[in-house]
Amino acid sequence: RSEIIHNSGQLKVSDLRLSDAGIYTCEYGAHTVSISLHVFKLTISFNGNFLPNEAPELTLMQNSSYPLPDLNITLFNSNNNIVRAKPLQNKTRQKYVLMLKQLEVTDSGTWICHVHSDSPLINHNIAFDVKVLGFQNPGLERKYATVDSTVILSWRLNFQKIKWREGFTGQLSWKQQENAAPSELLDFNITARGEQHKTKKSSRFRFEIPESKSESTIEVKLHKVNFNHSGQYQCQLAYNGRYAQSKIELVVMKVSANPVGPLPRGAKMTLICQVSSPLPSNTHLCWERVNGTQTDIKRSKQHEVKVEVNVSAAGLWNCHLIEDNDRKISLHYSVEEAPVWIRYVVIGGSTGGSVLVFGLVCLCIISGISWQRRRQRAKRMARARQYLLENKTCQCQQ
């Protein structure tokens, strides 16, 4: 593992090991020069390949021909910020074991271990790579959609960005409620070359896997969204028996009216705006009349899933879903006034209906009286026949 570079008089040692530490002496004629080689060995758990929320162990070992110095170790992350580390065992001058904080996806990059000693004087930087495989999405993302719209749910993996050189697998599942059993939508696997392969698993859940331009993106497309599409969509990846996941909660909103149809003059209508699941405390629903006043605004209370507003005149109303004063989605409902002929038809229909009901009542009364009279007449006839039978006599001629 060593060679002498004759032109410069240098000794090159490859694949350096702790056992290579010691004193190297160069003799040239009557001249002798000695150099002490101090060797450090830095190792990191899992070869520097992690998933989010895992805490690495860092081991630093040293070897020298002289008494080993007491080292001060400072760690810098990929953003050049100091990282606090916790010693895992009693410090010895030969071996230092440190536990780092739980990692996040943003911690990926080249870290620096700075080694310092006053005697002998050592100021040495050791670079090492940290790769955290995961999602560029937040851990829980909320997405809003309106009924009958088209929605694309997307998860962005970072394996290309951090130049991950290992294969891993994953799956996408959905459940409508927290305590419901999940339904698997698709499986995927990523090869060590970064090639992606997807397999659709669900046949009853209608969705499409769109053509993605990026191999690091997992997407599903939902057409004509309805309340049954709402719920949690969880994307999970697995590497060496360890798991990382990211969720997207889909909330669906719709508007309706009771009663449905044009609004007759003098009548009232209730507009209803509702969502498929309870909203967080920083989110609410709001009805607002276009070109209306402050009195034409109705907001939902905290965690309410719907808000209603009573309308007595034609106009255009918008329902907004607002999160932290930011309008996420909106739906409108146009209240139209019923034409005059419809009003007359309604009045005529009501009047005709009343007359019809009155006629039916009269007919029932007349029929009842007639039936009662026939019954009484039948009773009288029956009594007369009985009387004749009881008083029947036979007269004989003289």
C-alpha cells in the first residue's frame, strides 16, 4: 500500500489504517529526518444512509506513536451550523462515540468533524456525507378541493437530489377516516440506478397514475372529486426494514340550497356550504354575497363542518374556505328570482289544490250522508218485514 515518489522524495501510503500511525524516518547520506504520523478514523452508523427521525452515531478513533492527546470535537452540518452531540460512553483518548440529534431531510449534505488539540497542536477537519432519504413534502399536508373538480396528489422524493445509490420500495394507501382500514392504491420501487416502477393495486377506487416527468415524484390523479374521495392519502417508503412516510389529507367542499330552484318573491332559501371533515382551528368557512355589505357575511364557528345563510332575494353568493386569512378554495351559488308566470303558476296551483281538497271533502260528506240514509232505510224495511211476519193471520171464508 505504499510507494516512493523518487522525483520528490515522497512516501505515498494508500488506504490508510490506524495501524499505520507511527514514526517514519527518511535517511539520505548523513541526514536523517523523522516524521510522526497521527491517524484518525471516523465512522458513522448505517454508512451515512438514514431515514428521517433517525439519530446517527459517530465514532472517532485515533492512533499515534506519542501519548494520545485529549481531543475537542466540534461538528458542523451541511449548513455550516454547529451541531450538539451527546457522548455515549466514558471518554477515552483512543475512542470517542457521539450521538447526534434526530435527522431531517434538510440535513442531507457534507458535514465536517473538526478535531482540535493544544498539545500536540492539531486542527484537522474530517468531511463525511450524511444522506437522509425522505419526502420533500411536509410530514402532514392538507389539500382542499371542490366537488366535481380534478385533483392531483403528489409526493416528491429526494433520492435524486442527495444522489442516493441504494434501492428502496414504497406504497401509497388511502383511508377515509383515522380508525378505518387503509386501502392500498399502488406499489412502487426505486432501483439503485434511480429507475422507478409503479404497480396499481386498487380496482374499486377510481384514480389515474399520470405520466410524470420526474422519476422522483409519486402522483395520483382523481377525476370529478366527491365526498367519498376525502380522507388521508399516505405515501410510505421502506429501506432495509426502516420506514418513512408522508400524508396528504384531502378535504372536499360543496355548496347546495334548500329548497332547490328559483326563489319566488317573498319566499326564503337556505344556502349550505360544507366540507367533508372537521377543519383545524386556523381554518373556517365563510358565505359572502357579491357586492353585498358586512351584514351579508356569515362565518362558521371553530371546527364546524358547514355554515348556512338564509337568503330572501336573488343574487350571487360565494363560499370561501379560509386558512390563516388566505382563501384556499371558493365555490359560488347563484340565487335566481322566479319569473312572474312561475309565481302565478305556484299561486294557481296552490288555489287549485285548495279547491280540489275542498271538493273532495264535500264529496266525502255527501257520500257519507247518502250512505247513512240508505242504511237507515234498510233498517226500517227490515223492521217492517219482521212486524208482518209476527202478526200474520189466516182468514177462512164462511
